[in-house]
Amino acid sequence: MQQYCDFFKTLHDELIPTGQFGRGTHYSVFRTLVWRDELGAPLDVAHYLDFSVIWDEDHDVRVFDAIKELHHKGLLSAAVFVGERKGMFSLLVSDSTMNKMSDDLFHRYYQDVAAVTNCVAGDHWPSEVGVVSSPGGIISAQDEHVVLYLATISMLWNLGVKDI
């Protein structure tokens, strides 16, 4: 399996689309260590974070420049899905994480993510931060199909922060 970054272990890697969903949509799953929970609170010991990258037809690995920066700044723990489509960086948190976040915490989190993705490795990536049940533009398809696709990936891989 391809290794995209030294900080992430590749658990599953689709290099090309399977089927006809979402204009070339395919995904990979990664594992890393985190020292913050989904809300950004420090953990006493490291935990695993399993998250998925949703690729579009061009499989643009530059998305890892942004992911790596988010990880370095302690912002990746809330993410279960990350993707780039048409120059837009998308990060989705789980519905359960969103239900635990206050509006103020979510707004600050969005601003922190946007500050990272605005200029990373020479690229300007406008960002959107959303929730799995309302996925925004991470995949070019009908929302109900996107939600089902993401829920299936999440169920298969038990995405999120977990004990080692």
C-alpha cells in the first residue's frame, strides 16, 4: 500500500474509483496517534485516530499537506472524513462529535481549520467544515447517497478516536 505521509499508517487504499459514484469518488483509510479527543481536550495517553480521505478523480495527494498541518496543530482529532474536490478542502466531523460541540466551539474549530488550509505548501485551499449527515461538497452526488456512502465507510472502519 502507498504511504502518503510518515505520520499516517495506510489501512485501506483505493487508487481508482469503484463503480460510477460521484465523478470518480474513491477512498482510503488512515491511522495516526493523537493526544487530543474529538473536542480538542488533552488525553492522558495517546489514542488512535482512524479517518478517511475521500478522493475525487484526480487523487490529489497534496491534500496531505493540509492534513499534516492540521495534525501538527492538534486539529485532526475531530475529523472522520477529509477530502478535496475542485480546489475546496472538506473536513467532516461525526454527528456525535457535532452534538457535543457548542456553536462557539464549532465556529472556532472552523476558523482554525480555515487558517491552516488557506495557505499550505503554496496552495490556497478554501475550506468547509461540516458533519457527516450534511456532507456539503465533499462528493459530487445527491446528499442522501453521499450520507449512505460515508456511513458505510464509517461503519466498516469504525472511524474516529479510540483506545489503542
